Amino acid sequence: PIASLKREMRNLSEECNLEPVTVSMAYVYFEKLVLQGKLNKQNRKLCAGACVLLAAKISSDLRKHEVKHLIDKLEERFRFNRRDLIGFEFTVLVALELALYLPENQVLPHYRRLTQQS
């Protein structure tokens, strides 16, 4: 299920024209949550969505309507409520200890894989 969630994250990110580096960051956030044992059947889609949203906000200059478009897409793809997503975004931030700027060595392996696939 984790691999398929990551595939969904990638597909959605491509539809919203997010950069591969943004997707890579979302993957790192997501994997950190997995390693911390924060994921369960109930929250895994919210986790994935919040990771994409946080990565998009931090790594690019999304304008307001683009953020809204991204949230619409996340809501539609992962079938959750945007209110739940926004609330969960904070939960994820706390779990990541607000460490959204990632060292290059954490992001690069994902980035390489993503850019070689496309």
C-alpha cells in the first residue's frame, strides 16, 4: 500500500505540475512518518496528502489558486475532506518536528529515480 500511495502522490503531483524535487520532498516526509510508526489504515491517505501539500508549499511559489487546485485534487484523489487535510497538515508538521527543509542527501535518491522514470 505504501508503494501505491507514493505512486498516487507522484501522479497527482504531475497533474498539478509540481516539480520532481517537490515530489521527492513529499516522499521523504512520508517515509519519515512511516518510520515513526505514525501511519495507519485510517490516516495513511491524509498523511500522503499532507506531505504533498507541505512539500508544495515549501519548495515552490504556488499561488493561492494553485494551492486551492492542489487541495481540490488531493481531496478528489484520496477521498478525504479538505478540513481533515488542513487539520492533519499541522499534525504532520509536528511529527516532522517542523523540519521541512531537508538535507540534499535525503531528497536526491528520490529525485534521481523520478527524473529517470519520466
